Amino acid sequence: MTQNLFDLSGKVAIVTGSTRGLGYAIAEAFIAHGATVVVSSESAADTAEAAAVLGATGIVCDVSDEAANTALVAQTVGLHGGIDILVCNAGIQDSSPQHPLDMTAFDRVLGVNLRSMALLTKAALPYMSGRDGASIILMASISALRGNATIDAYALAKAGVVQLARNLAVQWGPKGVRSNAIAPGLIDTQLADQMKADATFMTRRMQMTLLRRMGRPQEVAGAAVFLASAAGGFVNGQTLVVDGGTVITDGS
């Protein structure tokens, strides 16, 4: 029988920031492919609701808190015996783009979008090493791949995420753990509502997106399933761009 390359049966996955948007779609897709999933956010109510709807385990975690990351890993291992897949998805957008180098916003954005991923992978990797098909997936952005006029801290953090995926691949690949990043373009989630309401922005952005539409959360989730499964078993240290062709066009 031909192996189902996308089967995640028997795998234990943590997905942060998974009560809505991309994280929720990834958790849902993992479950559909057989994984046991831990959903997590800093909101106890949101985490409980998402876990109930998905049939997942819910663990509250503020990813900016090192102790909370350690507790998330420990509770997952205690409940499910290990960790096979870690998706670091939790993040925030720049809160003050009109002041791109406001240091209060800068520190918070880098803390949540980059430092938290380093903390969580540090806590999880000892439990992932040696497990067959272990996979770390870090959520980056196409803002990491090009210059940006306003979202300085966000773009800098996401560029760091891309490099973190490479570093982890070098450090832990010999121990059997693959590490990759996903760089979405404009995806139709709640986080995109403000941009969707700006007709001028959307006209320009759709002109620069070769498929002439926004992406769907399920399309990013599909990329995550690929990277988590045997289908992506020889992909390591890479950044998978899911943007409809935005970064490769001249806007024609």
C-alpha cells in the first residue's frame, strides 16, 4: 500500500496563537490529518472555546513569558507523552506604524514575534529530538523578504524568524528535527480587516498579487501540513512563501 505522505496519525502537535486565523486553520488541518493537537493562546476563554470546537487540548500560554512557554511544553508532554510538531504562530502586528521606531512598540513586537519563538523552541526541542519526523514550523511573513516603508519592527522580527528557522535546522537537523518557516502574503483573516477596508491599498496589492486575490487560511494550513508530514520529510531550513506570487512580480 502506498503510504499517505500527509498522514499525521500518532503525532502530537502544539500550535500557538491557534484560537483564530492562521493558527486555528492549521490546528484544524492537523486534526483532519490525524494529529493530536494542543491549541493555545493567552486568553483562557478563547483557548477553551477553540479546544472544545476542534476536539483538541487547550493550554493557556502567553508566549512572551518564558515560564509560560516552559509550562506549555511540560503540560503537553505530561498529557500526551511528547511533542512531534511545533508551530510557532502567535504574533502581533506593529501597533504604531506612524512611529516606526517607537521603542516601546518595537520591543513588544520583537518580543512576541521573535523572542517568544526562540524561547518556545528552546523549551520544546529536547523533547522533540529523536522522535521520528519531528518538525518545527515558524510563521514568518513576506515582509521578511523585502523592504517595508512602515512596519519596521514587524518586518525585522519576521526576518529574524526566517534566520531562526535556518539556525535551528543547522543545530538540530543532525538530531532528526526539521525546522522551516512559512512566509504568507496577504491572507483573508481578521488581521487583514483594516487593509481590506482600504480600497487604494487593496487595488495596489491585488495588482502586485499574480492570482489577483487574497490567500485563504486553509492554503497556509496546507503548507503547514506538508512541512509537518512525511511529504516534507527532506525539506529543512527553508522558507516556504505562500503569497500568490506577490514577491516575484514587478506589478505588471
